[in-house]
Amino acid sequence: MQPILDVARTLGLESEHLFPYGSFAAKVDPVVLEGPRKRDGQPRLVLVSAITPTAAGEGKTTTTIGLGDAFTRLGKSVCLALREPSLGPCFGMKGGGTGGGRSCVVPSDRINLHFTGDFHAVTAAHNLLAAILDNHLHFGNELGLEARGIVWPRVIDMNDRALRDVVLGLGGRTHGVPRESRFEITAASELMAMLCLAENVEDLRARIERTVVAYNRERDVITVREVGAAGAMLALLRDALMPNLVQTMEGTPVLMHGGPFANIAHGCNSVLATKTALHQADWVLTEAGFGFDLGAEKFFDIKCRSAGLDTAAVVLVASVRALKVHGGRKPDELDQADPSAVEAGLPNLAKHIESINHFGERPIVALNRFAGDTDEEVGVVRRWCEEQGVPFAVATHFADGGEGALELARVVLEEAEHHSDPYRPLYELEDSVAEKIHAVATAMYGARDVEFTRAAERDLHEIERLGYADLPVCIAKTHSSLSDDPKLRGRPHDFELTVRNIELNAGAGFLVVLTGDILRMPGLPRRPLALDFDLVAGEIVGLR
């Protein structure tokens, strides 16, 4: 690793802009955005997304990192803008979020575990507000909060199914007012979304203050402004608002900041990190969580719309192994060469390409090649893309680092410089909430229709009554399928999307649409990855 001050200088950042965390990480003062841009020309933003995730692996983060290193090798001014990992997946089933092989962000152990404390700051600020609300109930309740009308939960950055539904205030009069509540994982919290969508500290203050946290007995909303907690929350979030600078294994600068999940939140790194990268570099590579139907749709319809961003190119990552899964192969069969299974999985790739086209964007397919992939299997995907007129490149960055992504980098450069058009939102904010949900469900997922439960219909009426129907929608859905049924692989047809509830996130500025059986607090698997961790001679082992 290079000293972080040397990495910063490649972006035109000097020591007065940085708050170092050791020798290899630093926070960047957002004040740099107030000065003139260091480089001439218009910076370009490239989005990396993927087909529907499988346990076989697609490698979206790894591809983003390898592509960034390839840009560096081609002499381009480049900076990556990525999300921070959550402890939940690290200790659960998925593992860390810093890439892998020779396409990795470092120091990976520190980034995956605690990093600069941003997640803890969000957790503390979120739970401070929850504590203030319960304290208000205990001491007279001047605002007239209805105990059952408090909608602000508590959060923790850990998978813990036992905390999904809890009862608070037990133990007598001195322990508070008994009521039901819940925990969410920090990455799914509304405060995390606010942090990631805020343009500056005053924008964050405004978002926090307008957040609806409770209802009174007349069903009028109570906001943080009335509770008076915004100042204390901002004090806890002061450092967390600053993007974190680290590097790839090849020294390419990376701004890692914010970490909302894409299946239960909006799945994008912070606006501040993205805009800082665009301010300091000519090329910025970012990713959106899970498949294009989840993180990337929200990237365009929520993040780009809110922050005034646009993309010069969209990369769609696929792998032969993942396509085999979508083609019906079982996990223990993936090491066997099977071009027919690859071909059978192509409809999933085709659907995501169609989805990208819905935004007026032209996709580039990046095939993340694994060591066991045969030339014949790779050829199936290459020929199909050529027949469809879709730009295509094979990348071997996991094994070869930036060198293995040079072909992909050249294709991206060509497409960004000659075939880039402004994106088109999927829906207009003036559309009804039901119309917005229907637009996403049909265009992104391929659903035949949307079914609203009675509870969801009540939520729709309440949102319209309160005047929040002009907000974009953030659909919480399984990442394992285009549908809301995680067992349906490939490209499902003739299905309905079931909307269970719709929650108001006024501070974040969107409506959370809960579909199927999706939960905002994941659980640990039967054998969590946490059981493999240890500290040996001062080094962390077992991190994946």
C-alpha cells in the first residue's frame, strides 16, 4: 500500500483536506467541493451493475475495482466511489465487501471491520433519537405522541433475527412506557439513506428535521424538528459525513462512503463521495448493489434524480457460473463444462439489458471469467451479445488485476465517448404511488401486475392524505430473483408483485415499498462466517 497522502495527491488533494486514520486511510473534508475543479474537461461517471445475484458469484465489486485499475494503467485520471461494508454480511453469509483476488480495496480487514466508524456513528445517532422519543413518553409526553404511533425503530449493524420485533419499557414505571417496536440493520436505516443522499451538512440537517418519527392521537405527523434532536444527531455524524479515502491493491484511489443495502434500501454510496470523486478526477466508477433491478434502478430513479447526476456508460457484469445457475444447474454441477446451461441462463442477462434500455442507456456486458470457464462457454455469451449488438468484453481481473480488465476498459472508454445520452427516469414524480410501483415492477422485474394487500392500500391512502405521494419509491425485494419469490431463477414470466406495506421515509425522501417476505433485519445462517474468525499474532484471519 502507498501512504494515503501519496494517493490523495494523485487526486489533487493536499494534507489540509485530509483527516488521516493511520497511514492508509483518511477522511476527506467536503470543503474541497467549494473550490474550483482541479482538472479541465467534463468528468464522466460509469455505473457498474450486474445480473441477478447467485451463490456462484458475479463479481460486481471486483469488476469495478479491476476496471478502475485498468483505467489507471491506461493513464486515465480515475477514482472509484464505493459503499462501505456492513458487519452483518461479513459475519453472516456473504462475507466482506472489498472485492477479491488481485482486484481488492485495501486495507481490507480494517475496511470490513469498523473502518472509520461511520456505521457506528449512524447507529448511535439513530438510537439517540429513539431514546429521546421514549424519554419524551416517560416524562409527560407534551407532544401527545401515541405510543403505538412511534414509527422510528432502533438499529444495529449486525444480523440478529431475535431483534426483529421487541417489547420495550418492561420492568415497572421507572423503566419507561411499555410498547412494541423493532430493530433494523443499520445499513437499512433511514438515517443511513439520509447520510448517503445529503449534499452537505445543512442538507443533512434539513433531512433529519423533516423526518417523520411518530403520530399523535389525531394521526398528525410528528417530526424530528418538533422533537428537537437534530443538533445532537448532527454532532454524532460530523465525521461520518466526510468521505473515506483508501486505495486498490494497485494504488488507484477509492472513496468508500455509506453502505445502504440495495434489497432493503437504495443501495448506493454517498452523493458526497460521488461528487467529490467527480470534482477531483476525470473518470469515476461506481456500483449499485445487487442486480440492476434493485440498486441500479434506485441509482437512477432516486440518487441521480436527487443529486443531478448522469452516467456516461453502464457496465453489466455476468459470469458463466451465474448463467449456469439461471439455466437450471445446481451448485455442485458448476465445475462441469455445460454450454447449453449457459445458453439457458441468457434470458436473465437479456432482461437486465432490456431494463438498462428502459433508462435510455446502452449497456456493456462484462464477463467476469473464472478459472474453470471454457472457451466454448465464454463463446456462447460472446456470440449472443454480438447478435444483439451489445458491446462485450471478457475480464480476468480477479487473477490478473488491472491488466486483466484492459479489454473492458477500452470498450467502456469507446462507448462513453461516442454513445452516451442522458438517462430517462422510469417514472415521473407526479405519477401516483401505485403508478410508480407498477412502472418499476413491469419494466424492471417483468411482472404482469402488482397486487396490494389491504394493509398496503391503507398505507397508500395515508401517504396521499399526508401529502407525500410525490416522493420516489424504493422497493424492498429479494435480490435472488427478478420476482418477489427468491426461488424463481432465470427470467420469471406471468407473475404478480405483492406489495405488503409502504413506509414513509420523509427524511431520506422516498417511500419504502415492502414486497413478498422481505425483512429489514437479516438473520444469520445456520453456520455463520463469524465462527471462522480469529485474531492470530495480531492479524485477523477468517475474513472472506
